[in-house]
Amino acid sequence: MGRRKGQKRFGYRKLSPTYRNRLAKKGISQTAWEMGAQLSTARGHKLEGYVRQPKSLQDLTQKAVRTELTPKQIIEMEHQLRRPSWIPNRMRTENAAALAQLPDPKSWKHVYVTPSADGPWRLTVYRKRSKYPLIIEIPAGGGGEGEAPREIIDLLQDLKFQYNSESLERSRNRNQEDHEIFYAVTGTDEIAPNG
């Protein structure tokens, strides 16, 4: 059988039935597997590398990502949050809570920022000694303001990490609107080398 457009993996039928069932239970079909779907969740590595946080803080962080926090909830979030030393005190609470899920930047190798015109941006961190990336959503990242992504990009620059736009670098079918939003927020559309 010839290669289909976009196919990255071959040999699905050669996988054991047990493994295929485990993939299916996690929502990874044969097509998704062949297209290169991320397998870390299906392999049981979902939380590997993330800094554990209380469930209530996780819930507030998810609300922050969706821009659903009230001022009272932001104060509650600040009281629950333990800011690592690498996150500056001047950073807004919502961004600090999202970043606090990540380990110390000393373990980071590559950093990608994935823009979105109509929703949260995504920060993907590849670590030096791990195959699986850590992915977080940047609160209130979508739309024209871009204040939250700009604050995180400024932190990446302070930490001496050059960032790339994952969707601009890796996607052959570039979304023009995402490209324009990325340029508006960062002031550049250049693909930077890894930090």
C-alpha cells in the first residue's frame, strides 16, 4: 500500500491487538495513529513532568484559559499559587498559574508557541531528557489583544529561550489568520532557532 498524503506512521496492522485496543480506548484511531497523533496519553505518560497542583487551582487555571475568571477567583488563585522562583512576581496571576505547571526551565530544550486567532495559544516545551513534550494553554491567548502571550514571550526572552511558532514552522497549510496574530503579538514572523 502506498503512502497517503500526510501519513507519518506505517504498520498499524502489525501492532498487537492489546495495544490497538488501548489506543482506541484513548480515542486514537488507525487514521489518527498513521497521521502522527501524540501517543503520550495512551502510553500512560499524561502527567509525566508536570508540576502537580491542587485540583481547585487546576480548575481555576482552566477557567483563566477560557477567560471565565471573576476578580474574586483571581484573588483566590493568587492565594493558592506557589510561584516558582523563575516566574517573576510582576507576571499576572493567570499566566503564572499556567506556567507553574511546568518544571524549571533548566530542563527545557525547545520551546514552541502555537498561536490561535480564536482561542488560547499553546506553549509546548520539549525537555532535554524526555521524549514527551509538556503542553499548556496560555490564558486569554486568542484574539487581537495578545497581552497574555506577549507577557509569556517576554519571559521566554528573559530566560534566554528563543521561541518558534510551532504551527508556522511545522504546518504546510499555514493558517493566515494565526500567522497575522502571531506577527501582531510578537513583532516577528521569523522562525528562530531553538534556545
